[in-house]
Amino acid sequence: MYTSSMKKEIKVSIGNNLQRLRTQRRLSLTELSKQSGVQMATLSRIENNKMTGTLESHMAIAKVLDIPLSELYEHSSDPIDIASEIKSAVHVDTSSHTGQAYYEILTKNPTFKKMLPLIIKIEPKGEVEENPVSGAERFLFVLEGEVEILYQNQPYKLKKNQTLYLENLIKYTIKNLKDSPAKIFCVTTPVRL
């Protein structure tokens, strides 16, 4: 007989979640690879818990599965440690490169937090379009460079040490105005990856 005192701890991984979600949708690894652009070998390694993948690959997978990214991480106890070192009290949990922007999540297990701190690095003269969940709030602090944020057809130019607080987020664009990389500290609530 099974009692609550005999409860076993069940470890759930990103790989377990991916395999479950993929099979529920009757997608083969080959189909998921073609639709997401993530190599089939990478998908196989993730499902077999040999690697966790990158935030960029997770975002592509979640898009194909038509789920919020947080569902892929649900109940997962996997650390997603892609950073090679921890500096001071800041832990970079995972990162993603989208071509003109590079994101670093600054906390462990972000889906279990009430806010998401991250660093956004934008290439020289680069531009990134953000599509947050409606109703979220975001605080931006420019650490390096000069950027223009286009929000509700209103441009906001920010230099180093300037901030912008956005409520009821909708799609907006961040453009690096300089020939050197821009770096922005960002906090979003609620957490939506």
C-alpha cells in the first residue's frame, strides 16, 4: 500500500517535458526539428537528458508546440547553466542570441519567480522587437550605450544610466543608436519567457 509518508520524489526535466509535449501533439523528432530549426541530434539529447539546450532553442521549440515557454520548464528541476562563471551574487542562468540581441537571464529557475531580471545586449546599430505578454510591466536601465525605444509610436531615447518604466506592455522595439554594443538591465513582471 502506498501512503503519503512513502512519497517518492520524482525528478522532472526539460527533456521529460519536451518528450511528453511532443508526443501529445503527435510530432516526430524529425518534424519538430524541421519546424523549429533545432537540430534533430540536439532535440534527441535534450529528450534523453544529455543536455538542456539554449534559451533560443527552447523558444523555437515552444513556438512550434504552441505553448508558453514556461510550460516547457514546468516542474523541472534542471539547472540551465550555460554561463561559464558566476560573477559576484549574479547568476546567469541561460542565454540566447537572436542575431542582433543577446539575452542573459540573471536568476535560477526563472519560472518560479515573480519577476525576471535579465541583461539585453544589442549589437552596434542593431534592433530587436520585443513581444511581451499583454499586461506585463518592464523596467529598463541602460548600462552601456544609447538606445531608442519605440513604444506605442512614441520614441524614447535613453543614454547610459537613464531608465524607462513600461506598463501594460505591448509590442515595442529597441534600437541601438551607436556603433558600439548597447547593454540594458531589464526586469519584467510577471515572468513570461
